[in-house]
Amino acid sequence: MGAFLDGGQVGDVRVVLITAPDSDCARSLARELVGARLAACATVVPGLSSIYRWDQELREDSEVLLLVKTTAPRLEALGALVARLHPYDVPELVALRPAAVERSYLAWLLSESTGPEEPRGEGR
């Protein structure tokens, strides 16, 4: 394993948090994002319980988290695709900049999240 790169060396890498109502939805979104090269990887994390306020009401729901690894230049297209395919009125889309990324993983992520392919819009 190579050295970690940090700060400015991380560049445009982003980890996007997206919640979904169930595993089928999360996997469908993940396949669309990775298939369109808007993300290098999307990790599906089941078993969440989210507590939030919606329409003046306190709610609690089971959800699935997607950890989407991408780059800043892909965020707008990623957000547009999620907005089009996601069943929520207001999908969670939170982009975080990592403090450090391992060098070889960074190279792979950058190579896999760039390319000419456009979102297909298939699936759900």
C-alpha cells in the first residue's frame, strides 16, 4: 500500500452521502451512478435508523446509506441523476472532502469516475 495523500493533494475527491428507503433502491442508484461513471464506487450500508423532522412532524424510518466515491466535477451530474431517480421529494446529498486518501486508491478513483458515458436512466 502506498502513502496517504492529504490536504491539497486529495484534490477533487468527494464522498457523497445518500440515503435510500431500502436496499433495492440503494443498489439501483449505485448501479446507475457507477455505470454512468459519475462515481468510481458506491458502498451500500444497510440497517440505518433515521430520526428527522418532515412536514412539522418528528419521524423515524429505516434507511440504507450509500457512500459514493466521486470527484467534484461529477457532483452536478450526480445530483441531477439522483434527483431524477430517487423516490424522496428531497434526497439526502451531502458531499464531503476527505482529509486523506491512499495514493493508489486515489489514482483508481480518478480513473473510474471520469469518462464519456452519460447516465442511462434505466432501472426503477
